[in-house]
Amino acid sequence: MEFCVENINLVVILPFLMSLVLAANAVTMSRIDKKPMFILSLICAFICFVFSGFALFYALRTNINVESSFLWLANDNINFYLGTLIDRTSGIFLCVAAILNILVQIFGWQKLRAGYSYNRLLFYQNLFIFGLFGIFLASNILQSYMFCEVLGVASYLLINFDFSNKEESKAAIKSFIFNRIGDLTLLFCVLTILYFSVTYNQLWDSTNLAFSNMIQVAESINSLMSEPLFVGFCSILIFVVLMKFMQAFIYLTFVSKITSSESRVILFQNALIFLSGLFLLLRFTPFFVNLGGNWIWTILIIIFLFMFIGFLNKIFIPVCRAFGWFEKYIVDTFLNFVELVIRFFSFLCCRFQGGGVQSYIIYSFIGVLLILGFILLFYITVSNIGV
């Protein structure tokens, strides 16, 4: 049990390594068949479940938070750490996500193993679970943000899995907007905490920035900020959580009838983002408790932010359509013209194939003309410069 707790970072490393193996297999034109890749991915998922189960049992039995970190970046004012944090909350979420990951992979294999792009789907799934496990094991807020970015990329790739489906492409664009806004607001919160850490010489240690001591972080930020600023800061935190909840089921807003097995697998996988939103809500609860009686202002700020997102959607979708029109009628036309030119010269090359006396005379004549033309152009240029 202690071995699993001490090496809990394997829960994050194994899906990442599996993603690299699948990517390398794709580069080598799928040298390894689908079934061995699925079995290997399922073994990694099962190992992650075993490690998560032992970590949860250890956290429940001992009621001790296990944290390991190493220095990543350092300067005179603040140090940035990477590491893992195991407590009851992270253990529960790891176990739930590991179980659901196994079930989704088995369901995907049963329904989609005949598809030619199954290995690509398996790659997206492992990348997705890598980001999700990274959030649950993050030992500080900055590390959690980085894994949120990975999770957002994997979610976008899953939703846009079928490039030819316009509905799924629209859902992917919608997911991209929600993910960008949600993660940028989370980055704003991370930078705000780091700003107060450096400026006021507080929260500078990795222990104080860790999720296990979020109560101390919330109290320090609350004491350093003015009341309106703290209300706005907490509103943005709640907004980040809501973005994660909404992004989990955004696939349903565009796909009215989910009948294909591929759509079901993508929906089930993408719905796991719900766990990341719930996890962040529990971690950031100390901030929300310190709001006191200012919840009404927080609600108004969140409503304003959602109205702003709606405004961005109305602008962003038509802009994407405009770029689609440009790509279809301008870029494609230019590429077709270039292709015609290349075909024309290819035709000429085929007509003047080497090997005969006639082609040799023609090539020599063309070469002499090119040399004379170059000499004439050089003479005209030198004459103009001399004048």
C-alpha cells in the first residue's frame, strides 16, 4: 500500500506514456494492430485504478495528506513546484475517474473496434484521462491550471473526432470557446494569488499554495483584498467551475439525436469533465465560505459574464463561417490553380522524356535560350545601374 502511495504519480505518467505509444504507432502507419493497443491501454487503466484504490484506502485509514513536490522554477521572490497531493477528496475522484475510464474504454472497444480510426480515439481517451488525473493529483493551483489546458485540448479533439460532421464541428467550436474563457479566468485567479504572494511576501511557499492549505490561502487573500475585489475574485472562481460543468455536456446542445456508438463514446468520455468541475468546487470552497452575505453580487457578476460569452458566441461563430468561406472559395481556388499548373508542367515533362536524340536537341535548345535570356537580363540591369 505504501508503495502505491509513494508512487502515485504513475497514475498520471501511465496515460501519458500510453498516449506517446499510440502517437508513435500512428506515425509508423499503425504497425501494431488495434487489439494489442487496446489491451495495453486497458492494462494501464487497470493499474491506475489499483493505485488509486490503495491511495484512497490509505487516506481514509490514516486521515493524512501525502504530498510530494520538487522544485520546477525558482527566482528571488517565489518558487514553482510540481508534485502530487493525496487526500480523501483526490483519492475518491481518482477512483471514480479510473473506474469510468475502464468502462468507457471497454464500451468503445466493443462498439468501435471495426472502425479504421479506433487507435486515434484511444489516443484521445488516454490524453483526456492524463489531464483529468493530473488535475486530481495537482499539488498547487498553477499545476492544476496546466492540466486543465491538457484536458481542454483532449475534449476538443474528442468532440471534433468526425471532421466531416458539421454538427460536431460546431460543438467543438463551442467547446473551444467555453474552455478558453474558463481556463483564462482560472489563469487570472492563479496569477492574482501569485501576485499577492510576491507583492505582500505571503503564500510564497509551495505548502501555502497547495490545495491542502486552501483555507489559509483564502483567508490571506481575503485579508489583503478589498471587499468588492474579493467578491469579484470569488465570482470568477465560481465562473471557472461553471464553465467546467457546462463544457461536460455541451455535446448535447448541438447533437439532438445521439444514435451512433461513436457519439455515445465521445459523450461518455467528455462528460467526465464534470468531475473536474466538482473537484475544483470542493477545493475552492474556502473562498466561497468567506464571501459571507455578498452572494447576490457574485450572482450578478456571473450573469454578466455569461451574457458576455453569449455576445462572443454571436461574433465568433460568424467569423469562423467567414474564414470557412475564404478557405472554400479563395484558398481552394488558388490551390486548384497551382495544381493545374503543376499538372501542365508534369505533362510537358512526360512529353519530353529523356533518352532520345530528339529530346536531347530540344533540351539543349531550351537551355541555350535560357542562358541568352539570363545574359540579356543581366546586361539590361547593369546598363540601368550605370545610367
